[in-house]
Amino acid sequence: MSTAVYLIGAPGVGKSTVMKLITQALSGDEGDLIPEPIPHIRYANGWAQLGARREGFPGTDTLNYTAINPVEVWIDSPDRPKRLLAEGDRLAIDRMMETLYDNYSQFLLIHLTAQPAISYERMTARAEQLGREPQNEAWWRGRTTKSINLAARWNAHEVSAERSAQHAADDVLALIAQDT
């Protein structure tokens, strides 16, 4: 059996933080960065996470916008990992979801949710923490709407990230356990 899990949600909802907690729970190791053919982290227990390492964890936002083409080829190949984790807006498009659905016997699209004011506040706080200017509100609304629409089209599992990242990670891990 093969499993793919992809987290989507508004900017600031906690996708990267929740994914970091999930990879810690599932892998127990730092993993090895594999730069080719697609940057990803391979863990000892067979899980892999799409993206290059950043701030201690990988993410698809480190990939080039044109990465969808080689990612599709890689996922279509026998070299793809049997258990794949991914998060972020960069590849959160129907084409990627179709590729995962077609190539994995279990595909979980997880839509992390929180009240808009909470995720917007988290996004601006993270930008400040990183010494960057936050994205403007119109951009944030556009990315939020994109994730809501993708979740609706793909009948995503809704998981609240409002209480804490740990609660959301626990809920996602329960969905993974239930589906595998």
C-alpha cells in the first residue's frame, strides 16, 4: 500500500509547523536530503517529504514554480517513495492532486483551518519573526480562497489548527492511521 498526504490551508494557519510535528512523529530521525531528481527528505522508515530543508524542515515553497513538471514525472516513476508527505501552496493545484490520487493507493488531502483573524495574525507574526514584511491582505485572501476552493473540489479532510499545532498534528496522524 502507498500513501500520500498533502496539507493545504491559509497562509499562517500552521501548515509547516503541523508538518514538522507529523514528520517527527512518523520518522523519528532527521532524514537525508536527496536533491535529485526532486528535492525531498527521505526518512529511515520509508516516509519522504517533498521539498528542500529550510528552518529545520522541508517544504514545497522551496521548489521552483515550474517544479510541477518534474514532480509529476518523479511521482509517476517506480522511484517514487511509497509514503509521501507534502505541504504548502506552491504545488497545491488540481494537477498535483490528480497526480497524487492516480499514483497512491491512499491519498489524503488535509485542509487545515482556523478563524481568518487567527491565521492572518500568525502570518504577520511569522514575517516579523523572520525580519520580513508580511504579505498584503489581498494576497493573503487570495491564497486563502485558493485553499478553500481546492479543498472543496477534492473533498479534503478538514482539520482545525485553531487550538494548537500539536492538536492539529494529532488529528492528522489519526487520519493517516485510519487510512493505512
